[in-house]
Amino acid sequence: MNQQYQKKYEKPVSEFTDKVVQIKRVSKKTKGGNQIHFTALVVTGDKKSRVGVALGKAKSVADAIQKAVAKARKNMIEINIVDGTISDSIKLKFKGAVVLLRPGKKGSGLIAGGPVRSVVELAGITDVVSKIIGSKTKALNVWATMAALNKFKK
């Protein structure tokens, strides 16, 4: 196959990395039967200080993920990273979730649970210590982490 032809139809490489944190099936009782929809919680970031989170809803999983990625890229925040970590420790309550983020020593790595790790990793933070104290709900912990990182905006 001709290389020029092949390059024309390839997808452009994006600077952002997307990570699906949660997919839920939501059903609604109607007169005609059950209506099934899906929600996707997606974290997107460039691993250089920009990160965004969004929830997409659609009738298919692929469409829900696509919508969430588009929303997350639109609602990105840019955070201040000092030597691969955050500048100060923070404990933030968001609804039922309480998230504690502390700056890590150089080379300590990401010491964080699943939902917090996905947000912090895609933000470009390499050394951080975190603890989920309140709710164990993935979505709440992602939003709590975003609210905490929002305090370190540039």
C-alpha cells in the first residue's frame, strides 16, 4: 500500500492521555419497558500539569466515553507542580469523600489508591502521598482529588 495514502487516514496522535475510571449501566422504567443508558467517568491529562475530569452519558458505552473525553478536555485545569510534586499538603472534603494529599520526597513515587492515582498520574505529578479517608466511591474520590488539585492552580 502507498505510504502517502496510509498517512492520510491515520488518526492524529493526541498529546492527551485518557483513562476510563468507571462505567455504570443506568436503567429507567418507562411505559414501553426499560430504557438502558451508560455513564462513563473519564480522566484526561497531558502528564505535564494539565488534567480534566468529566462524566459522559449515552445509550452506548463508546458514545458515553467519547462524550466524557470531549467534556474533560474542555474543562481542564492547569496545576502548579514543583519538582514533580505538589507544593503543600491538603485535606479536602467533597460531599462524603475526604482526600488527603501530601507532597512526596524525590523518588518516592505515587503512593495513592486507584481513583486518586489516575488523576494525579495524568496531571504529571510523580511523587505524592495520598489517603482516601471518607467514602470509597470512585467517582466521589476523583472529584475530591480534582477539587484538591484545583487549590494548586497556576
